Amino acid sequence: MPLPPLSSDEALRYSRHLLLPGVGLDGQRRLKGARVLLVGAGGLGSPAALYLAAAGIGHLGVVDFDVVDVTNLQRQILHGTSDVGRSKLDSARDAIAEINPHVEVETVEARLDSANALEIIREHDIVVDGSDNFPTRYLTNDACVILGKPNVYGSVFRFEGQASVFATALGPCYRCLFREPPPPGLVPSCAEAGVLGVLPGLVGVIQATEAIKVLLGLGESLVGRLLLVDALRMQFRTLELERDPACPACGTRTIRELIDYEEFCGLRSTVGAGEEPAIPEYSPTELSSALAGGAPIDLIDVREPHEWEIAHIDGARLVPLGSLNSIFPSLSAEREIIVYCKGGTRGIQAARTLRAAGFTHVSNLAGGISRWRDEVDQSLTKY
């Protein structure tokens, strides 16, 4: 395809790029002709979208299905206070247009899944993965490998981040680094574990930088390297990565079609012979009724002390997940034990630990204290 021309307005807007060796007029026209897909308009997608738009990417596709929540505003700079309750796609479109009205924005209001990923990604030159969960990361990786599209990866957790470029012609893919997903609940989400608000900005800008470099063929990209970011120490390290010949995606190429990634990551599996049964759960209203009726319940809060200080359920005992085994001698195998955390993930881990220790009457509070606050006690601080 011939490169699109730049208007006089665009030439002036991108003048600092036109002065750069390796970019110049042809490079800027290449950026204008590029089609970049952003998976997610959240913490990573926000800075990536803004800087890719400012750089003059001609077409930005954005896939998201969520609405703006007030808890997003600490890090998702595409959205503002007036956007709370709006579709993230609508907010993103407005923010991108304000940065650069020359950018064509295509929004896809859907969850990226095995039914639509190939169709959506096929129409783009490169993917910037700003997803926050393992099923979408594996899905994006496999789709990019199948289609031969570079995948600019980023992730954040608390004070640390990662970035790389996967699924290129000669480099490794995400499965070369992480062949199998971690067990469900082992890695808490940002909603459970927290994240330093500026960190997604740092990693998202790195992703935008890598996408631009790949499109221009400029510099040394992160293909074959994993960049590790430690925000507390402000240290950057890189690990060398090689393509794994046994990788089922980019090595043996045994993955030729997309699968059910929720099931692959253990989020929708059924219990079979020898498998661990699902943990029973109490709804907030059921727990409230049981406590009000004086039922003999040991209620255990497995969050951290700083979370307990924000809000907790009256009558609960604080036992952080990492020290749960210290209270085994004080528990009775005959009493009902109900555990809770913020959203439910750590509670399930705690319940499994207790069951493995021989306590059979163990349940989890569905939705954790967040749902308890919404359905039972609105006086608690929501965080």
C-alpha cells in the first residue's frame, strides 16, 4: 500500500518527528498508514493510546467492554471524573480526539475472546496488549502468532512492571516465557493487590515506544528481551529470551486455532475425578443473617493489616493469608469457618488451605468485604 500523504497541518504538528533521523517524512507517513490495536483502555492502554495518538498513528483500534469507575481514575488517565459511569470506549474516543483529531479511532465494545479475536486482530498491523488477566494475554498471544502480528506486551503488579515484544518473525512469544498459566487465585489482581498509580503510565509509555519502533524499524526493540521495572528502586533490568523450539504456539505450531482460555487458565473447569471440589460460599446477606442469629461461626479476615484499618466486619478476626497456619491450633474442626478478603480471591485460597489442613466446614464470603459493603453495611469505607 502506498504511504498516505501528510497535510500541511499534520506536517506542522509532527515537525519534531520530521527532524529526527530515522523518522523524517517517510517515517511519519508510515505511522499515519499504520493500524494499531489496543487491547484494553485501562491503566496500560491509557498512556499507550494517548502517546500513539500524539505520535500520529493513523488508525487506533480500541477493544474494551467496561465502564469508567471512580477507582480507575488513580491510574487510567484516558478518563476523568466526569466520565464515571460512561463507556470507556466513549471516554477514550473523546480523549484521543482532543489529543489528535487526525487519528481515526475504531472502537470495539466487546470482550476479546476466541470467537472474535482473529477477525479483530487481522485488520491491524500490531497489537498493544494492555489486558489485566491471564486468559486475555494467552488469547492475544496465540492470535498474534497465528496471524503473524507483533504483540507488544506489558503488565503491572503493585510496584513492578514488565514489557516485551512477542510474536515477531524471529523472536519468542508469551508462551515461550510462560508456558502454563499460574493456578487460579495465585496471582491477585490489581483490585486485590493494588498498583502504584504511575506505574501503568511508565509501562504503557514503554509499550507505545516499542510499537512505534517496530512500525518504523527503528533502534533495538524488546524482541528477545523482557524488561523488568522496579518502581520502588527505580531500576530497570532486562532478561534475554529465546524462542522455545517446543513452544506449542511459535515453536511446534501445534496451536492452530484459538481455544477456551478461561478453561485453559482454570477459571471455568468442572470438577472431575480426583480434582479439588469448589469452595462453598456464603452471600453477604446469608452471612449477615447467620451472624445475627448467633450461629457458631469463626469469621476470619485474611487481608493485610493496612486493609483491616480501612474497613472490616465486626466480629471478625484478622489473620493475613501468609500467617494462616499459625491459628490452626486455635480452630475447631466442628465449627463453621468463614473466610473473607477484599473481593474473594484470597478468601478462596485461604479456604483451600484450611481444607487441606483438615478443616471441613470452611466457606468463603462471596465477593469479599467489597460486596458486604454494597449489600449489608454501606457505612464501611469502600476501597
